[in-house]
Amino acid sequence: MPMNDNALTFRIRNLDFYYGPSIALSQINMDILPQHVTALIGPSGCGKSTFVRCLNRMNDTISGTRVEGEILLEGEDIYAPEVDLVGLRQRVGMVFQKPNPFPQTIFDNVAFGPRVLGMTKDKTELKEIVTKSLKRAAVWEDVKDQLHDDALGLSLGQQQRLCIARVLAVQAEVILMDEPCSALDPIATGKIEELIHELKELYTIVIVTHNMQQAARVSDFTGLFWLGELIEFSETKKLFTNPKHELTEAYITGRMG
Ligand SMILES: Nc1ncnc2c1ncn2[C@@H]1O[C@H](COP(=O)(O)OP(=O)(O)O)[C@@H](O)[C@H]1O
Ligand SMILES: [Mg+2]
């Protein structure tokens, strides 16, 4: 059933992306549905990170880059000149491969965004946001007695969930995750996967992963990137059991990539 633009979180049409003269993404078309998990897979260097960074204009900070085509977020062109980048990155948050908490307390890490954005009227409200975000990110039980300790003292898995709490604290609608588990052990990875499952009730999630089993476990839709092109994009079950494209079949069976 075709959805209108506003019912989609992202509508991406004919997206090309250039680093200087070299093209990194070519003619990408994708619809990203709200409250679903979309996984992006493919070999290293095929454009997955470049693509997710287009979704909140993080690539803008790299000089000499150029975007062509269209990315609509709930019907609005995110590359339109009047778009407020701070507001965009608040709505579309990002979690990176390596957890990157600030060298500050756990509380201050989560409070940072709401403070900068002036989201709360007093301390009580700020505390409420911090608590709620830590709970939603499934890290509250781990940290509730040490909110004023240095965040860098946490395990990597806890740090990653703290980074997710930071995104939730500014009331993001979309969470982009670029290989969020690749620095984590299997138990910490399992916790993040469980969390992704819970978060999709409220948020739209786009996750880059080099782990195909992870894509199969956590996502509703999967896209396979290959040399800057989106080779196949479909329901996860379909992509893994009945791929349309030969390259997809070769990649998921381990014959290529
Ligand atoms: N900052 C950059 N400047 C120039 N080229 C880049 C930059 N980042 C990535 N690339 C190039 O763009 C292509 C896609 O990279 P990337 O999006 O990081 O792929 P992936 O995340 O799938 O590993 C690669 O050829 C990479 O070398
Ligand atoms: Mg990458």
C-alpha cells in the first residue's frame, strides 16, 4: 500500500552523494517507515555510513561534499536552505560505533542536550528528563546510584546505552545507529538489540550493521548497499529468505563481500 509522504519518516529519492569529485552514493531511493527498524548492510566502504549521515546532514561538516536528489523528513525537504540544523539533529539523533560520552558525569551527559536547548524550566524537570531517558535506554538500573560519577567509568555497553539516553533526552524522533555494537561483547550487544526492539514502539530506527544475523534479528526492513548503490531493499524476512538480486544472494550466503 503506497503511503503519502507525511506518513513516512523519510522519503529518499534519487540521492547522489559526492566527496569532492568522487561519487559515494548513486541514485538511492528508499522509504523509511515510522516505528520500524531499518537495517543497512553491505561490505565495508560501500556507503552505509555516508548514507545515514545524509539523514541528519552530518556530512555537511565535511568540506567539498555535495548532495543531489531529495530527502524528505515527514514531507519536508531536509536540505532546504531554511532548515535549522540544530533542530534537525535534535529530531534525528545519532549513535556511533564507539560510544562517545563526554568526560563528565552520567547526569550531565544526559542533561547536556536539554540544557543547551533550554528544554526545561527548572532542576526538577531536568531531573525528570534525565531519569526518564536513562530508564528508556535501559541503563537506569545500572547507574541510578552513581549519577554523579564520571561516565567514562562505565562499561562500553553501559556507555552505549548512555549515548542512546542522550539522544532520547532531546526528544528525538529518529535514532540513527552506525554499527552501535561493533565495539561490544555479545552480552552487551544482546542488551542493545533488546533495547532496539523496545524503542521501536516509540521511535524510528535506522541501524547500520556488518552483522547479518543482527540485521535479521532486529530489523523489519533491510537494504543492501554495494559500491554506493542500494542493490536491494525489502522486508527483512524476504531479503534473507528470498532475495531478488543475485548480489544479495551472494552476500547473504557469504560468497561475496
Ligand atoms: N570523509 C571522507 N572523505 C572522502 N571520502 C570518504 C569519506 N568518508 C568516506 N569516504 C569514502 O566514501 C565511500 C563510502 O564510505 P562509507 O560511507 O564510510 O562506507 P561504509 O560505512 O559502508 O563502510 C568509501 O569509498 C570511503 O572511502
Ligand atoms: Mg561505516
